[in-house]
Amino acid sequence: MTDSITNPTPDGLANQPSLDLANLAEIARWLAEILASGIVGNMAYDVLKNLRSRYGARRVDDLKARVLDEMRRVKRKPGVSDADLQLRVDRLFADHDTP
């Protein structure tokens, strides 16, 4: 897997950020936009697996908190609770560990 991959999606979420620790905020924003779009594909899971293998579980947990913060910003609608956003983020991060 390369550090920068283009993923053509209908929502224009085409450019995966570089997988550097310095880009955790950008990666979190990218994942939140994908999660908010409802189109979570293998690329998102591959990013999480790649980050875990490179930087360890602690960095992935840090990223998870940042994704939740970004989801609050991206998906702020009256009918969407913080608990719902937390559940969506939890599912994304739980799913990345499954084969």
C-alpha cells in the first residue's frame, strides 16, 4: 500500500491524506467525512490497519477521539445525538480489527 491513494467516490472524497503522524488531524477529518457520507469501504479499514501496524494501538485510539470530534463538526444535525456519532465511530474502529 502506498502512502497516498486516490479512491474515487461519488461524494468527492477522493484523496486519502498521507499516513504520517503529523497528519492525524487531516486523517481524522477524511475518515469523518467518509463515515458521514455512509460510504465506508475497504480503503478506510486499510488506513486504520496500516496506521495500527506503523504506529501502534495508542495512536489509533488517539485518532478515534479525533474522528469523533470531527464527526461532531461534520454531522451536526438536530436528529443526530452524540451517542449516535460515538456508536458510528466505535463501529468503524471495531470493524477495522476484523479480518
